[in-house]
Amino acid sequence: MLAVVALVVGACGADTPTDGSAGGIEPRTLAAGSHPAVAVPTTRTPDATLDGRWDPNWLGSGEPVVFAFGGDVHFEADMVTMLDDPTVSMAPVAELLAPGDVRVVNLEAAITDAATPVAKQFTFKVPERSLDALASLGIHAVSLANNHGMDFGEQGLRDSLDARARAPLAVIGVGENDDDAYHPYLTEVRGQRIGVIAATQVLDTEFIPSWTATSDQAGLASAKEEGRLLAAVERWRPEVDTLVLYLHWGTERQTCPNPAQLSLAPRLVEAGADIVVGGHAHVLQGAGMLDGAFVAYGLGNFIWWNDLLPGAQTGALMVTATGRRIEGYQLVPARIRGWLPYQLTGAEAEADLAAFEALRGCTDLDP
């Protein structure tokens, strides 16, 4: 049996990913070897007799890779001032995500300076320099596949795609067509081939036709098009050693997954997903194992304007995988204060971890 790696989380510092301008690499691909070797605590001990899909041929290079996931991010109103000096103003974010080899968050906004939003209650946008700021914190990929990714219509979409082409990190879940939108972020870490696909299961009904990427329409990768999403999973499964699905799904302020989440998760795992994580509810939802894969239904807020409980409860979710084998996972608990997630310690951390473990009770997931 492989040994479970361990480290006390809380290390400072984050590397800056290799980007297209510096290395001549597509924005969605990082150079092999650009990630440091790190480890992460675990809340489970894998057992080949319990992980029914485990097979020695699924270990890839045999080296463990740590994934660090954060939830929803935006820079609305006065929050935009944090972009002026992000490595200082958002240092807690870099510290939380630092143990990860591959770091991914959801960018809950269109990347645009457009002035005219679509007709809906809440509309979010961020300036293009948000991508530089997030990259400076060590984040490797952001998803735009969410119910705010096209809040500024066709102009916002075009601006987002243009920004993606210049970005120092990967922007996923959006594209010129469906092949582009469902295309994963691809990278290699210590010989392990990694793919991260993003899609949204949450779209306002009136915007579904115009926001969904198709063969002849730019837009977002939609998890409402389950067949198309599953086809993307099956398409990329043979190309990578570890396949991640980062989804926007769930019901706002509900700590239990809804029927759509409970229905889709096992289908994604059956199609070949190894790690399925997501958000949208703006609160944490439960996490655990499903047929040998890891599923986390809700990551909550991460860089957000809500300092009130329960929305302020958050954390960085660490998942260690060796190829298709999940070695361990753990939430590094944090609390949003002044827009940013600050890691908890002591009794506060223990209480939040216990609360997170309890959320598994309504998920049908195993520890």
C-alpha cells in the first residue's frame, strides 16, 4: 500500500506559474516541473480492498500530486482596491493555497470593463488585471463556468475570451465553441498528467440558450448539457492520469446537495472523473468518497464580500492523488474577514472541521 503523505498546513509563499508570455506555452498549459514538491494532511487511509476501482496501472508516474481548491471569488465594489498590490493585500490567500501543486478557484464574474449588464438582480464583473493578481498568488486556473460568467452579455464574453488569450493563468469553462469551453486545463506535475474541466449546472432559465457554448456559438460549458459534459470527460480520460471536474452547482444557502448534484456526481465518476468539486451555494457542503473518486459538493465563498456566518465559513480544500488513486483529503478551515479567508487555528479550527465532517451526513458519500 502506498504511504499517505503528511504535512502541517500553513506554509507561506506561493510560486508563480509559467505562462504563455514567459515560456511560449498555451495559457491553459503549465510547464512540467514548475510546481514544487509538497504534501498535505489526510483524513482517510486508502485501502486497495475498499477502493474498488484501484488498479496499479492507474497510478501514472507513481508520484502524489496535491490539489488545492478555493471557492467563489470576485472583486466587486471596494474589493477592487486589493488588486493594486495583491501579494500584500491578499497574502492570506497565497498562504492558504501554498501547499497545493495545482491550485484552482471559481471566478464569479465576467472579465470586462463593459458598462451594460444583462437584466438580472446581481451582475458581477472584474477587470483583466484580476487574472494577473490571482496568478501572483500562485493560482494556476480559474473557472468562468458559473451563473455570472456572461453577466455583461456578448461584449463581456468577447472581452473575457480576449483576456483569456493574454492571461498568465488558465481560464476554463468558457470558449469560442463547445470544444473550446469544455477543454480542460492541462499540466504535468512530477510526471503526472493533470486535466481540469469546468462547467456550470446553474444558469438562469432565460439565459440558457444564449450562454451555453455550442458547436457554432461561443459561451460557457454547461453541466445542464449532461451528455455533452460526459462526452468531454470520456474524451479526456485517456489523455491524463488525474481528471478533475470543477462545477458550479447546488442551491444557494443550502448545506446539503440538491437532487441535480446527487444525480450528476455518480455519472461523472462513472465516466472517468477522479475528483469532483464545486460551489455556488455560498456555504460549505459535504465531501467524501464515491466509488473510489473524491467528491466535494460545495466549497463556499473564498474571496468575497460576506463576512457573516455561515457564508464566512470557508477553507482551502486539499486533495492528494497519485494518478487515479485518492490518497487523502482535508479542509484547511478559514474564516472570511475583510473579504479574505484567514486560516483558523486551535479550538476554532477544530470546531469548523467537525462541522465540515458533519455535512457529509446528507451526501451519501463515504469518509
